[in-house]
Amino acid sequence: MTAEQHPGVHWPPGWGPGQCDSFVTHERRIAAPAAVIFGHLIAIEAWPKWQNSVDRTEPPGDLLVGAGFLVATTSHVLDGIVGELDPPSRFGWVAIGDDISFYQTWLLLDQDDGHTRTIFQEAARGPAALLRAGNRAALTHGWLAALPLRVKHRADPETGQ
């Protein structure tokens, strides 16, 4: 983990490392194509199955930029809004709660060997972000660590890959 913004990450106005109380970044290579990982990330209804900190979600009807959804964690009920949706490489969402708000962004970069360089960054603000600034790295690492090392996917019938 480093504290530097990746140059390929897009931040919406008012967000980013220099505009928040805490900023974290994590990176991991995953043995699956970006499209498969992207599909896993945008399946908001499945987050409670693989993300230990998420107890419940109420996903939007249609997943579009600006669509709202609910995420309940052990310590917060968050109103989520899709901020970026660019298949299969970019997904970002803002979370707004009583004492914390954050923007979580994912950048998925296909590699020549079939793996994906997966970059997660989060900029947070509010009393909870300030109180836990030292722990944000550990708290957010769970998102990236929970993604499986090898995500199963179906082969394309035309290419066999």
C-alpha cells in the first residue's frame, strides 16, 4: 500500500487524496480478466456474500451512473451512488453516512498474461474517517483481499478463452 494517487484513477469534483481526511490505496494482481472482476464488483446484491464488512445491500434497479443504492455495514448505513461505470475497467461509488462519506474507486487493467492489475483507492472524510484514519488501510484492504485469487469465468465460445 502506498499513499499516492494512481494516475489512471478518475476522481469526481470534490474528491481525491488532497481533498479528504484519509486516503488509502491498495493493489493486487488477480488471475482473471478485468471483465470477470468487473462483473463481480458491480453485482452489488452479492457484496454481503464476499465482503465481510457488508451486512446487507439494496441494489439499484438499473446500474447506471447516478443510480442510488443502500449498503448496511456493522457500523454504518450508507447511501451509495454510482459515480463511474466504464466496463470492464472502471467502477466508482460514493458512500454517504452519518459520520463518514467516501469515494471508492476501482481501476482494472488487463495484463498480457491473462491476469488483471486491480487498483483500489478510497478517499474518506468525516469524523469516523478522522478517528480511524490510521486504520483505514486495514479496513479497506478487506475489499481487495476478499476478491478471489482466481475468479471462475466462462470461456468465450468463439475464442475458447
